[in-house]
Amino acid sequence: MSDLKTIICILCTATLLLVASGCIQPDDTSISEQEDQTVEEEQPVLFSQEDYTVSRVNAAIDLMEETGELAFPEFRESNSEWFHDDFYIFIWKTDGMRVVYPPDLSGEGQNMSELVDFNDKPIGQIYIDIALSEEGEGWVDYYWPKPGETEPLMKHTFIKRASIGNETYLVGSGFYVDE
């Protein structure tokens, strides 16, 4: 009986090793199912960029809740999870005062409540209204140039309210939509 247990253990171990190495797959998907998976993977990129943006804003808020304003310098670090390429986290107080703006640190400390986009859309006030709304979060579409560029592109930005102590902030990030 112990020889049978040994053989079963060896077979199970071998099977697990083959599954882990990718030599065999635990479920056998047909070609049509694989094609269906490929179609699902080709969904609009907008959806995955939205998920990424929301997850990064939520992670930034989590860090703020853990470390308070000590998190702010981390959001300014170039080539970090918070600021890379044309992605960055920005933070305002809900009175419009810009606290963190990695693409241009000289813009920090400015009141942005009157900020408008290329088409005069009042995005500063929209950001504040979203943060102070009952939901405390939402999306804004507007035209804005990429950092270091002058030609405006459609930008899709997520705003969410966050509180540290007695201070209420809006935390945001967005991405440019290829037209």
C-alpha cells in the first residue's frame, strides 16, 4: 500500500511541475474559446487606462492616510510609480490651492479654482465641485497640453476627495485620449 501512495505522490508532483512550467494546461480551451479571449483582450484601451488611473489615485490616497503630508514629496519623484512619462498624481486643497503638481513645481501654492482648459471649460471649479459632491469622486474630460508641449489634447481625469486630519484635498490624475 505504501508503494501505491509513493507512486501517486510522484505522479501528482510531476503533474504540478508540468502545469507550473506551462507544459500542460489544467483546462483545455478550444480554438474558438481562445479567439473569444483574444477579442476580449482587444477591448478599448480607455477602460484599462481608467482602471489604472483610479487605482493609482486610490493608492495615493491610501499613502496620504498612512503618512499624511509626508507622502507629498513621493508624488513629486520623477520616474516613480507616481510620476512617469505623462502620468502624475496632483493634489489640491478644496479651496483651489494647488499643493502637489509634479510637472511644474513652480505651479504649487497657486490658487487654481479659476483654471480653464483650452476651450474655456472651468475645470478648476469642476474639480472642486466633484471633490465636494456627495459621491466625492468623478471624471472630467477637457483639452490640455501634455507636459512640455503646447498643443492641447483630450484629457480624461479622475478626481477623488481625501481627508488628512482637518484638511480636505482633491487628488487627481488623468490620461490623454488618442483621437
